[in-house]
Amino acid sequence: MIHRQDGNVIVCKIEKDEDVFQSIENLAKIYGINAGIIVSGIGMLKNFEIGYYNGRDYEKKFMEKNHELVAMHGSIASDDPKIHIHVGLAGPDHSIIGGHLLSAKADPFVELTVIKVSGKFSRIYNEKTGLKELNVL
Amino acid sequence: MIHRQDGNVIVCKIEKDEDVFQSIENLAKIYGINAGIIVSGIGMLKNFEIGYYNGRDYEKKFMEKNHELVAMHGSIASDDPKIHIHVGLAGPDHSIIGGHLLSAKADPFVELTVIKVSGKFSRIYNEKTGLKELNVL
Amino acid sequence: MIHRQDGNVIVCKIEKDEDVFQSIENLAKIYGINAGIIVSGIGMLKNFEIGYYNGRDYEKKFMEKNHELVAMHGSIASDDPKIHIHVGLAGPDHSIIGGHLLSAKADPFVELTVIKVSGKFSRIYNEKTGLKELNVL
């Protein structure tokens, strides 16, 4: 991973075969990101798992094959789950699948941009939804 | 809705069953946003209507079922239509639909980020296209 | 094209029939962008070509018909290829296609937002991937 900061904007390139979540956790450590928003992510992912939340748990789909990353957004918090990402991914026939991202590797790379926000975001368990939800306060 | 500002970046979480357009209008009032860009939106939408503009009007599709929000971008202006949003949404089979967003509710929530721009954006009617279009000047 | 800057945020509207890549190159010249991130793009594209990188070259698809632009992200560098863009696009039936954007025209318009980053991004040829890749350092 290579990375650079300009004010509250942090740009990085996740290299081939690097784990996406581990790379973003590393980025958060390097730049002290306790609150952040992923505002852009392009490149390609492989060995990724996406999920659809049905109100109880995630209906998952794993794909080994490289897909073009056309949408990648999310939040970085100080509490687990630190990183919450949704993606849209285009395959060889240009059709798109997507959802909540559970795991992924970059291949050949991912260009990622994070806006760092002052203070801390946390995640608070919500009994009604069964999810640990973003708290921006 | 919970929300926080850090410089020109405003992050909010729209809560379960809250209307997306009403929530963003409220956010615009609270932070005096007369010009803004939605740079990230994840979570899930339900009871949403999306449209495809065919050059005369919108070909619409309404869906009740919750979908994972994988892309949400748009502009906030001081004139009607104040809020212009496009979305990409993944269903239970992880396939994606999308287009111009006409209405939606959050469920279980939407994490939304807006960059506030100084001054005002307006919308000006364009006879050639039949649309009220963004004026950034 | 109409455009405005507020700090490191540049917002523009690409007008009907204007070329998307030429417009962004012009924007980069006007504002001296040698490093930038496309954080939002909505509107519609026509006469666009998208590609899927199979490890050797792009599997391409050209479409004449207007599509709703639901995701548009990318990077602006000082070296060729100056502009790297991925898109997600919804057709009349609201299904979405996407990938690496090779060419496109706006119709009726594209609302585009770029965050300008200080210094320069370059592209460096990577023998392993066969691609000129983003260097943020």
C-alpha cells in the first residue's frame, strides 16, 4: 500500500493481493483515523464476499473472479466493526452485483480515498435491528 | 437522524423508517446548506421509487423490499428541486438496480455524507432538455 | 461546462453532448489539478464505452443509448492516462452495467465533483499487471 495525506483527505493505492480490510485498518492506524468516510474506491477486487442483510443475518455470495470496482463507500469508526463498506462490482459481461462487503483482496489494485473527520465515530448495538450501528456523535 | 459537522464535511445517520428526502432537507436547514454534494451513502432503502429519464419523463419502478444501498450521490441546491439523487441498490440475489431516486425510506439506516460548498447552487429550467438543471455559478 | 471552486472542492456541470474526458481535462487545466479524486458524478451518459480488464486487455462494450449515471469515481494524475474513471449506469429497465470508462458524452448533463489534492499524482508502468498504475507519492 502507498498512501498520502493532504489536509483531511487521504489517498492510498492498495496493491495486488493485499487484503482490503487489513489495508484500511493499517491506513487508519497510520493517520490516526477514529472517524472517517470512504468517498471513492476504484480498481478491481477478487476473492470477495458480499452480503444482503435480510433483517436477521447476511445472505452471502463469494466470488473468486476479479471484478471491476465501480462503487465503494463506507465508514471508519474507532469501535468494532471498525470498517463498514458497501460495493458495486462489474464482471466480464459488464453486469453488476453488490452489497455489504465482508472480505476482499485487491487485484491488480484499488485506488481508495478517505475523508478523515475529527473526533471519534463509534458503533452502538441496536436491539431493534440486531446491528451495531454508526454513532456519529 | 443524528448528525455532525467537521469543517465542510457533514455526516449523518438517517434512522429506521425516516424519509430520505425529508431527512436531507432537514440536514440542509440545520447546517445552512445552500450548495452541497452527497459524496457517500450506504445502508439500506425500502419503499423506494427510482426513475429512468427517457427525454420526456421518468419511467418509474417502485420497490417495497429493502435493498442494500451501494451508491448514492447527488446535489443539494437552494431552489426546487432542492435535492437531486441517483442510487444503485442491491437486492437479496445481489443483483443491482438503480437510477434517479424519487422517494425512499431508510431501513435499518442510511449513513450519509455531504460536502457543503460556499454560496448557492440553483436549478434553472432548460427548454432543450425539459429539466430544471443544476447551476453551480 | 460550468464550474466553481470552493477550497479543494471543484464542482462542475458538463453540458449536453460534451465529451466527458475532454471536459475533465479542461477542468484540470483551469484549476491546475495535478492530483485529484472524482468523488461524485450523476446525470446521464450516452455513446459510452465501458471495459472489463481480463489481465491482458479490456473486454469492451459500446452503448449509444442514454443511461442514468449512478456511480462515477476516479483519479486525475499529471501523467497519461491523466484520467481513470469507473462507472455504474442504469438503463430504461433500471438494471445496471458498468466498469472502466473508455469514452462517453454527457446527455442531458453530468454533475461532477472533484477533490483537488496538493502536489502531483503520476502513473507508473507495472510489468506484473501490464497497467500504468496510480502513484500517489
